[in-house]
Amino acid sequence: MDERKPAALKIAQAAAYIGVSSQYMNKHRHIDRKRIRAGLDPEGPRWFELGDKNRPNVRYLVSELDAFLSRRAVETEARLCPGAESQNIAAS
């Protein structure tokens, strides 16, 4: 049996993968759509849509979820240890 994790996850699966609710995923996708329309970069995990544009099937790549978690970890670390970057101090 092949035990590889799937490359793309549905909303509920993606939410469970990163430890948040489906509502969190939906809310941040909605916010990011507004950011993209305004010419800004999205802040949440990147997604793609399959199927009908009026009722798309949203999917998240596992690699994008991993990248999102990595970006958030760096932001959190910087908030907990202000000035760590300039002093070359690593939070352990």
C-alpha cells in the first residue's frame, strides 16, 4: 500500500494539517482574495481552484501549507525576540 501523503488537500484536510479550523481557512482565503485584487501579496496559504468558477473546488498543496507554516514561524520568532535578526541571535 502506498502511504505517501496526498499532494493536494481539501479545505478541512488542509485546516487539520496546519492545526486550524475550516472557518480560519475560508476567512483568510476571502481576505487574501481582497488583497490580491488590491495588488498585495496574500498572507495565508496559497490555494488553487478546480472546476466551475461559480462553485470552485478549493485545494491546498501540501508544499504550500508547509511553506505557510515556515513563514509564520519566522514571523512569530521575530515578534518574540525583537532585534534578534540585527544581533544575529537565534531563539532556541
